[in-house]
Amino acid sequence: MSRFDVIIIGAGTWGSSTAWQLAERGHKVLAIDAFTPPHAHGSHAGATRLARQSNSTGPEYVELTQRAFAAWKSIAERTGIDVMTTTGNVFVGAPGSKWFDNTLENLKASPFEHEIFTGDEARARFPRVRIEDGELAVWEPKGAVSLVQPSIHAMQQLGCEEGVEVRYGEKVLDWSADDNGVVVTTAAGRYEADRLVVTVGAFSNSVLGLDFPTRVERQVLANFAIDPAAPQLPSLYVAAPAGDDSAPSYGCPEPDGTFKVSVPGKGNIIDPESLSQDVTQADLDRVLSFVRSRLPEAKGDPVATTVCMWTESEDGHWLIGRHPTHERVVLGAGCNGRGFRYAPVIGSILADMTEGTDHPELARFDLGRYELNSTRV
Ligand SMILES: Cc1cc2nc3c(=O)[nH]c(=O)nc-3n(C[C@H](O)[C@H](O)[C@H](O)COP(=O)(O)OP(=O)(O)OC[C@H]3O[C@@H](n4cnc5c(N)ncnc54)[C@H](O)[C@@H]3O)c2cc1C
């Protein structure tokens, strides 16, 4: 049995990025996944993810956003794979809405290009979106849509060129770590390494043996037929009204010409092992109510649906750091519905930490903010 420098458990969005970047730095890397990414069993199901430059959460995301956009550009140039489409992004809402106000405030304090439209001006600029009186429309011309499968394939291709070994379709059943290294066990084998990175998304608590205060939420994405002859719709967020703390509803154009829409549901907690692609009438009613009120041209029922799950941390920020009882184990979890566009940067941070370089400037994401109990001693 050959020994690796690093084993990655979970070779999805963040894991494929980390594997490639560690291999590029000269490490012998093994990436293991229960399925063959990209797939529909985790947090990257579906064709697209929105990649806007604004954020509702805080200034620490500005530099990460700049790095992420530059990294995706470089990935596309190196692999020849189109990983993003620039669609522009518009977010709509009324002042007083918490998400809208935070997002606009952060955007104004950032270097990102944007324009604010009001009333008739907004309706003339975005004629395919219904904008109510009293709402503003904020336009980000560099807003983009990440193409999920090409992005993951591109990171896999870079990893493959750098010598990453992969074991797909091998669910990790157990791992252990001690002063000599780590041992990972799957149904098909037993693998040894000096260090371990765990990027298993929604499955983090069970695989890590930790009790992060996170919720795994089931989310439904629905695709609607839209006018193929009309000028392209941008990606779109619509804030909940003032006094309603719900996440914004959002959508974006997809490569097949449809428009994807999601109305994030809070509290739809699931066991990640039980994810099914079945949708209920209640799922459809939520999304139809949004579409009928905001995208009047999308008249029919959805032409396709995807069920996915994201992991929401208590404070809305990622969990990045070392396992509290195992120094050799680095982990990245808690995607909070915004982790895709940052994958190249998160991979680089996890690679740094695996090599022993911590990032005190990223304290917002540090595990130390939670008192964690570990079942792995
Ligand atoms: C509905 C929805 C909408 C989203 N919208 C956006 C958006 O607009 N913009 C954005 O930037 N982000 C968005 N996100 C978030 C983004 O998709 C995630 O942040 C990203 O895909 C998370 O990557 P991950 O690596 O944590 O998880 P994943 O990509 O799911 O990878 C985890 C991997 O671990 C593997 N695994 C799990 N358990 C085991 C085991 N025991 N053994 C081996 N392998 C295992 C899984 O098979 C999987 O491949 C959205 C997410 C969802 C669900």
C-alpha cells in the first residue's frame, strides 16, 4: 500500500479544488469520494450557481471575491473550459429590508462596479422583471453564473495533470489519526497519509464526529421556459420585504435556455443520507408564487426541478480550520448557499492550512468560535 502526503475525503466542489492545489504544490494526493463528482447527491446538484460580487454578510468577502474571480479566469485559461458566463446581476428590494440594506451598504463600500435604478428607470432597464413601486434595482455588470459541471471538471483536470490519484464511488467508512499520520478506510481499501483534509459538505458532522451547530437544509431549484428571442435576463435576487428575515429568492439563466429559480426555504432540515429528487406541491407553490409575481413571461409549470441541500451555519459563515482533537486534520464545511463561487480560494486556504500556514485574518471562519464536542479522541 503506497502512502500519500495528503488524503482528501469528499472530492466535490471544495475537495476537488483543494486536491488540485495541494498536488500543484508538490504533494502526493489521494482524493476519495462516495460518488463520481459532479453528481446530484450533495451540495453542487444542478447546472449553475450564481456568482455575484456583492454580498450581504461583511467586508471580509470583498478580497475573497476578487481572488475567486481572478482564479476562475485563470482556471478557464489553463484548461480551455468555460467555467463562468457573465450575465450581470441585479438585486431588487425596498430600503428597510435587512438583506437588501446590508448588501447595498457592503457593495457601496467595495470596489465593485454597480449602478442603482429607481422606479420607472428600473422598470425600463429590466423590463422582464416586475419591480414594485418603492423598490430599487441594483445592477452589477460583472455578476456572473458559475457553470457547475465544467467548473468541477476543470478543477479535476488540473488535479489530474498534477498527479492527483482519485478513488470515486468509495464511501469513507472510518478514519483515524495519531502521531504517525492518518488512516482512511473505505469499503474497497485502507489508505495512509501524513495529513487529512475533510470536505464532505452536508455530511460534515457525521464524517468528522463533530457537533457543529449547522443545519442541512433541503432546497428546490426549478427551471422555467422563457422567451428565447428576448435579450438575456441577468442573474436576479429579490429581497424579502422589510421585517421579513427570509433569504432572498433568486434565479439565473441556464445553459439550456431556461431560467432557474429558487425560493430558499428555512427550516426544511433533512438527514443528508435521505436526499431525494422528489418535489412536493408545496415546493412548487412556493416557487410558482415567486415566478408569477416577478417573471410574468414564465407562464407554465417548471420544465425541470433539482433538489439539493446546503449546510447553514449558525452565524452564516463557513467553518474552516483544524479538527479540534486532531492537528493533522483540516476541514472546510458550512457552504451557506454561497460556497461555489469561492471554491478556488477555499481550496488554496485549505492547502495552506494543510501545509501548516494558518490564516489569522480569516478569524470569521475559524472553528474556535464554537465550543465543539468530538466523538473522535
Ligand atoms: C440549492 C443551492 C443553491 C446554491 N446556490 C449557490 C450560489 O448561487 N452561489 C454559490 O456560490 N454557491 C451556492 N450554493 C453553495 C454551493 O453549491 C456549495 O457551497 C458547494 O457546492 C459546496 O461544496 P462542498 O465541497 O462543501 O460540498 P459538495 O460539493 O457536495 O462535496 C462534498 C462531497 O463529499 C462527498 N462525501 C460525503 N460523504 C462522504 C463519505 N463518507 N465518503 C466519501 N465522500 C463523501 C460527497 O459525495 C460530495 O461529492 C448553493 C447550494 C445549494 C444547495
